[in-house]
Amino acid sequence: MDTITITIESELKAQAEALMAQLGLDLDTGIDLFLREAVRCHGLPFEEPNATTYAAMDDAVHDQSMNGPFDSVAELIASLDA
């Protein structure tokens, strides 16, 4: 095993530690998982949102083009098929 040292903002570290704790992990394990996944996929282990996703996020922020709530799964499926 090797040791790495990184410098990050204190607030970011606290937020990351809290998130990892909610997931039942410590920060070292979370960082290890991130690095392993980056190596596995030969890049960053997440995709940048595409134009459709950005548009949907913008709609959500402005409460536009929103569907629901639904009273049943059938109603949800009908909305998706529309």
C-alpha cells in the first residue's frame, strides 16, 4: 500500500466525510473506490450531462415541463408514452 497526500478545502472534506459516513464508508475507502472506478473505465467515472439532460435540469429549476404527481403507476406509464 502507498500513501497519498492531497490538499482540499476544509468544507469539501467535511461534506465528503459526512457523505461517506452515510454510505457506511470512511473517506479513504471512498477515494479508493473513486480511483479504482476511474482506472476501470479509463477516465472519470461519470459522464457529463448531454444537452437533453441540461434542458431537463433547467426545466426542473424553473418548474417547467414537469409531470406528476401520479395517482398510479398506470398514470405514470401513460404520461411517459404521451
